[in-house]
Amino acid sequence: MSRDLAPHDVFRPQVLNENDPGDAAELTRLRADARIEVVDLRAGLRAELRRIHRAPDADPADDRWVYYPWRSALRAVVGARGFNAIRLDRNRNKLTVAEQRRLRGRTIGVIGQSSGHEIAYVAALEGICGRLRLADADIVELSNLNRIPGGLFDIGLNKCVVTARRIAELDPYLPVEVFRAGVDDDSIGEFLQGLSVLVEACDSLDVKIAAREAARRHRVPVLMETNDRGLLDVERFDLEPDRRPFHGLLGDVDVADLRGLATRDKAPHVMRILDATQLSPRFAASLAEIDESVTTWPQLAGEVALGAATIATALRRIGLDQPLPSGRVRVDLERALDELVEPLVADPLSEVPPVLAVEPSTSVERILHSIERAPSGGNAQPWAVRVDGEVVHISLDPDRSSAMDIGFRGSAVALGAAMHNARVAAAAVGLLGSSEIVLGGESPVSVTLRLDSGTDPDLAADYPHMLGRETNRSLGTGAPLAPDVLDTLARSAAADGARVYAVTGETGIAEVADLLAEADRVRYLTDHLHTEMFGELRQPDEDLRTGLDVRSLELTADEQAKMRIGARADVMAYLRDWSGGRALGEYLRDRVLSSAAVIAIGFPANEGLAGYVKGGSAVERVWIAAQKLGLAVQPVSPVFLYARNADDLRNVSAAFTDTLASVHKRFSALMRIPGHEQVALVLRLSYAPAPTVRSARLPVLSSGNDR
């Protein structure tokens, strides 16, 4: 393909609108020229645009033909809006769409187009500016091609032209201005006019000083990367207009003192800027050989590329008004590689043996052990137990509460489950007496069980099933409930004055799954809820008697990887800022979707904490009954479960109050929970494999009563 159609100084492509009569005539002429390659890229670009999430509208009227005379090539592309959306889509969300829009309002100037070529190109590649201004008077020589990513066709061309052409082939819509004569005292002011940042990458010491003095006057920040041990200099003349150039390292030297110096004569000044003690050994040794065995100081393409990446990072910070003070830093890859270490390899969770419970021997110990086996949110075990003569006291411990435990309602549910377990065990050992719920006193609510010589055959028969009650977070088969299951569970709940509300069938379960997943997303994205959630998890090498043994989550390999990301508060902060994180609820959504039913245990709303205690007893009855029917049970209570009003929701998550209110309303409607009832717990029921491990428990304290 001939390249004779373009003069050596042409660097701008022609952007042509085929709907404009003048442009249409030019297009006809170009298409008729057999030397010009014509390619229409629009079909492929539109296909890419359709794959983009939240893609902008791309009006075909905005499409353009782009003629590159130095390539003898004509290309048809979509309009600038669609083009940028496609090309920069993979920036998200290291750069959000809003951040990209802000950065496109910036103009970046680069003086020097050897290492500056790569800096300008990376800035264009990342889309972190809306205009580029380049300066260099030199032409490309073969010796430049160790670091300028050009070729033999570029030899003899002005370095600015080579850079500008490369950028035009990347993005024909990005404006690029060139100063082919470079800059001097007379032109530096024009070059700096309207610049957001100046990148200084030239070899001339007098231009370096002149550029900084002008940057101070125009209040333009200056960046410089020196291609040795990753040295980056930042001079924020925009924030510190009285700051001395080069951090004051050159003293009172002015432009006239540095003009026209030979390479050897520049060396003392260069050493003052770079600090000879911090240079890499090879670079320092090469300086000693200038004009002897080497012509000038060396540069490697990899170090130039690293410098471009470092400068681009600094440009993004300045462009987005993020912290970047004046100063210098070294991004030293050689030193980093000297510090290679073997990564820590964690043992797979499945290879760690589970904690085994010790069966109690005496009657009272069995009753106390049954209390330990009661479920509680996050396995917090929010109770204090004592045996006082013939009475077992179980009181709520406020110190084990959490943000989701609004008004200690969740703790009261756990207390009710513990009371039911104690009554089951007492019936099994023939010590069942009366029980009572006590409000107020030293604890918000407590229960007592009098040990007597009574029993209850139905309760006693549940003793082994109560001890075997467990949370099963395994994925279910999706098989529907067997007949009469819900009727059986409803009868169990009714024994404590509660009711069962259920959703079954694929459509209903899918709707519930989405609502619970959205509530779980809020839990991840709310700081204190996130902290508490991951504070509940216990690794196998930790004390497993409180909190949730992480193995009990039944995480698949990909879910384990996601959990490591989900545990990071800094990541959650970004997702919250971006109104993102839809995937955070996937773990719960997947499990609910694999269920046979989702049920809620409701009770009258006018009973206060006593109602939650009775509701907790009903939950335990239902849970045991479900397992007896071969069902796997997992609590899936949403963060809003114990909220009674808007203030409660604000305390749960001030940032997502409206979201939670909406989800709460839709959830209640879907589950058909009447307004005069509250919910003790939400459970998912499924047919699933047995769980891998059961969370351990803290032993409760006893008086040593030996029965």
C-alpha cells in the first residue's frame, strides 16, 4: 500500500460526514482512488455496543468516515459518543463512566516525544484527557526505536507527528495539537495556555527550567518520570505557585546558565536533580562513560513503559482531584523483584477436621447442653444461664446483640428456642416442670424452667431430633415439598400460638430470592452490618465455639473466591459509591432458588418481647419438625426483619432506608403476612445433602447440680 499520499507533516485524519454535501463529494473521490483501502467497521462496532451494559444511544447520523492519508486508508466508524463508550468500556470500574467524563474535560501537554511518546499514548489509551498537546523539534532516528514504539516508516518524521498519528489511529475523535519546533522562552506560554497538567520529558535542561518557571506563572502542575528506578517527580505549582523548580535541588541556577550545554556539562546538574546516591548502578556507570563508550544516557523501553504507567496514575489523581502532593517517589521494579516471596497457601477448608461435641452424662447437664444447641443469629448465643436450686434461669445477654437485633427482638427469638430445647431435654429426663417468661429486671427478658418430676411424651420424643437440629446451607435439589409438609409445620407452630406463611413454586421462590438477595446486598454495603457479618465468621484455626464456622457456609470454590473479595470493606465502599454490588446477593439468591419453600414464622404483633420469645419456641418446633420430614433448613432472615418502623430501618442502614422499606413491603406482601403479625424468623426449606460441619457452641455455666 502506497504511503505517498501524505506529506511528512500531516498528522490529523480527515473526519468526514457522508450526510454533508462537501464531505460526501470528498468521500466519492477517495473511494474512487484505487490506492486507498476502504473498510466499513460499523457493523462490528454496533455489535460491540449492544453488548455493553447501559450503553448510550448511538445515532447513525453521528457516524463518520475517517481518512488517514499517511496510511492511504479510509475507515467508517460510529459517532464519537458510541465510539468512546465501546473503546473505554473495559476501563470500568477502575474508572467509572462519571470519572471518565470528568477526565475528558482535561488538556494534557507533553514536552519531549521520546519517553513522552509513550506517556501521551497511554493517556490517550486510557481516555484520561479530552485534548493532548505535544512538543518536540527532533525527528525520529533509528537509535530512538529502542524506546519509541515506531518503525522504519517513521524515520525522518518529526517525533510529534509520529505520536499524533499513532493516537489518531487509536481515536480519530481525540484532538491533538503539535509544536513541531518544540518550545522555548517565546512559545512556552502559548503551549501552557489552558493546560490541566504538564508532563516534562525532554533532555534540555534549559527547557526543563523554563517550563517550570512558566508553569508556576500559569499555575499548572508538572510531572516528570526519569526512567531510572522508576523515579517520579510531582511539582504542584497549581497549589504552590511559590514552589521552587525541581524542589529547590538546583539552587539559584537559571535558564541562561543551562542553555546549550554539552551532555558532559549537563551531568553535574543532572546529578543534583537525580541524587547520584540513588541511581541504579548500571545507569550511574553509564553516566561515567558518556562521550567515551556511550553517546548519551541510556533508556530502556520497559522503563519508559513503566514511567508512562506511573505518569498516567498521577494524571488520573490530579484530574479527579484525588490526593497527590508535591514530592518524589521511586517505583523500583528491580528492588521489588529482589523481594519475591512464596505466597501463603491456605489449606482447603474441607481438609480441616470438624469440631466434635461431647455428649453430657447427667440430667441437668443434658438440659444445659440442649440450651447450647439452640440456634441464634450469627451463633451469638445471647443468653446467660444459671441453675438456682430447682430452677433453670435463661436470661438475655445484651452484650451479645448486633445491629440487626433491633430492640433485642432477635435475641428474644434465640431465647425462645433455648427455652424450647430445655423443655424437650427436661421432658426426656423426667424433670419437666412449669416455664415462665419474665420481662424487665436485670435483663430485658428472661425465661425460667422449674425442674420437677413431670414429662411430655411428644416433647421427649423430639429429644434426639433436637440434638440433631442443624443449619444446612447446602444447595438444594429444587424438588417441590412433599404433600402435607406445610400442614405438619403449621401444627407445630400453632403449639406456641404462631403461624407459618409459605411461598412455594418456582415463580414465587424466584421473587423471594430476588428480595432476600437485595436485602443481603444492603448488608454488604452498610459499614457496620458488613463489619458484624464478617466478624461472625470463624476460620478452622480459630475458636469455633462462637460465631459461624466458615465451613458451615458450604461455599463452592468460586464462592470462596468471591467471599474473599466480599470481606474487603474498601471494595464495598467503591460498590456503594457506584450504586453497584448486584452480585453480592448471589450466594443467598442461589440457595433460595434451590429451595422447595421459603417460610416465615409469624405471631401477634401486640405481645412485645414475650411474643418474640414464644415465636422463637415456635421456630425451634418447626425446624425440628422439618428435619424429621427429611428437609434441610437454613435461616435466611433479611436485615429488616426486626424493624417495626422507619426509625428502626434508619438504624439498620441510614444509606439504604428507602431500599429496605420497599423490599420489606414487597416481602410481606409476597409472603402474605398480615399487618397485625410480626415475624420471628424466615427459613428456607430444601432437599439437600447433609452439611459438612456444624458450628460448635460455648458451654453454659451450671451450679454443679448433679441429677
